[in-house]
Amino acid sequence: MVDNLDMKILRLLEEDASMPYTEIARRLKLNESTVRKRVTTLKQEGVIRKFTVIIEPTKMGLNTVAIIGVDVDPPKLLEVAQKLCEIQETRYVATSTGDHMIMTEIWTKDGKELSKIISEKIGTIEGVKKICPSIILEKLKV
């Protein structure tokens, strides 16, 4: 079970996953070994799944970011979701309730490339019934 101290450690790691344990310990007035043990436990319990970086797509020349809702034949839901995961430009895929059965985020260099992915990669997956792309204008919080 995650306690208040774990939450403080997690907040600092969310702010900067590369923050050294010594810095976390200094900020929270703890021993470095306490922080190390708690992070190890959080990893073992699956609270922390992985340490990662947040990429700014425009700095990589990927100027079109789209959230795409995909509707499918219900028996094909998991199969289509898996095929969407295999598309290189896909950043995440989630099955969902609400307006669309699957939600995915795709990064491309421009609208032309996005159109090509929608028509040639997503649209050709067996079981896909409807594709509803929305282009992100600006991410305000990550």
C-alpha cells in the first residue's frame, strides 16, 4: 500500500525521473537508503512501471499529433488494438468506453503523412469500421 511518504517520492520522480536518490532524500529530509528501498518496493509492487522521458514531438520534426478514435467490429477489438500497437508512429493505444472503442495517439511530420497512415495502415486493418482523427493544437499538461 502506498503511504504519504511514497506519494512524496513519486511526485518528485514524476517531476524528474532522473533525480538522484540523494537529491530526493535531501528534499524530503530522509536517508538515501530509505528512498532507495522505497523506490525498489514501488517498482516490485508495480506502482512504478518504468522510468521514462517525455519527448517534445515538434523538436523531432513531428509537427502533427493526432488522437484517433477507432470503432471496430466487437469480436475484432483486441486484434485491431494489437495491430494499431504495431504501427511505428503510434505513441499509445487504449481500449475504451464512450464515443470510440479504441483510442490511439499518432505522431507524424505533417497532415499528409497522417492521412497516409489513416488510409493505408489503419483503414486496411480487418474489423475497422470507423476512424475519427482529431489533431492536437497544443498540449497544455503532460
